[in-house]
Amino acid sequence: MGKQVLVVGLGRFGAAVARTLYGMGDEVLAIDIDSQLVQSIADEVSHAVTADATDPDALRQLGVGDFDTAVVAIGSNVQASILTTLNLRECGCRYIIAKAVTTQHAKILERVGADRVVFPEYETGVRVAHTLTARAVLDYLDLGPGYGIAEIRLPSSFVGKTLDELELSERHKLTLIAVVRGNEVLLHPRRDLRLAAGNILVVAGRDSDLEALRD
Ligand code: ATP
């Protein structure tokens, strides 16, 4: 059975979180102070309710303490985001993820009870920048300063070689996570797998070593 997730704030970020989780089989309660936004998502989540999440009584009436996870997707109204996070913590929500717009905002969210803080605009900016600096990098996940996981289009010099011949970890200092062949994802691929044009490598390592793989 899916999880029970509460999503507060149905802007672009919150609505995308709510629709995706519902599509993946979770029970999603979506809340916004704006009734039009609530109506527009009503058919794509389990329950959609118009409420002011800065009001602890309104949240308690909705039984938010029973939810496994709450996502606070209010960004630009910093005061509402902080009060909502605090209210959810006090109502007994087990795991709270909150969206921040500045590092100061993030610090306050952690102090009032957020278990995880995300910066969607900043994180997307980092990913897009990495895919621009190396055209072969299709997607990028930041692991911390100077390290990441990248999806890399197979460089032409690798076509026709086996993983054994490439010596990715020894010569390129990269850890291979998967090879993607069309719709097929090969986790822990065999060392004798021969690579073909169009294959995608999912590799982890230093940014400089990842960028060195570009064609
Ligand atoms: P996005 O970038 O995700 O589109 P945004 O930055 O444009 O969002 P925000 O100000 O972060 O917009 O607000 C996101 C949503 O949170 C809005 O739909 C807003 O109506 C809702 N919201 C703001 N305050 C409250 C509140 N007190 N209770 C419930 N929802 C709220």
C-alpha cells in the first residue's frame, strides 16, 4: 500500500509533487488557501481541501498528525511556510519536507522542525548547468561539493568496447551504477557487456572526472 502524504501549497512545485505521488499510488491530501487551485487539482489527488495551513486548528481538523509525510511547498510567503512547518510538527507529523527560497529560510525551517529542506529552483539550476557544460551529460545529481552522479551519453571512443576493456574505475576514477539500453536498465552490468552507440552510462564520481568523459 502507498504512503499517506500531505502536500501544503499547490503552486507549480507542490502541484507537481502531489500529482506525481498520487500517480505512484500514494494517498495524497492536497491543501491550499486558494480554492481555485484546490478545485483544479481535485480529480488528480485523493482529497483536495481549501484551508489556511498557518491555522493549527484547521490542520488538526484535517487529521494531519496521521500522515507519514508532509511536504510544505510554500516558498515566497516565508512566514506562512515557517508557521505551517511548525504547526505540522506540533500536530505530530512524522516526516516533514519543506521548500526554502534562501539559506536563512532553510535554517529557520530546520529549527522549527523540518526533517529535510529542498531548494527546487537552486537544485534544478545546478543540474541544468552540469548538463550544459558537458553536452554528453543528460542529467546530474549533486552529491556534495565537487561530486555527483551523471547520466552520460556513451562517448564515441567507448562504442564497441566491453566494460572490462574500459576500466572505468581504474582509468577514469568513476563508479558505474547502471547502463541504460533503450528502455532496459542494467544494474550491476556484467564486465563483458559490450557497449553500443546510444547507450547511456550512469556513473558517480568527481565532477572533473565526469566532465572528462565528454566526447
Ligand atoms: P511555485 O514556485 O511552486 O509555483 P510560488 O513560489 O509561485 O510557488 P508560493 O508563494 O511559494 O508560490 O506559494 C505556493 C502555494 O502556497 C500557493 O498556491 C499559495 O496559495 C499557497 N499558500 C500560501 N500560503 C498558504 C497558507 N497559509 N495555507 C495554505 N496554502 C498557502
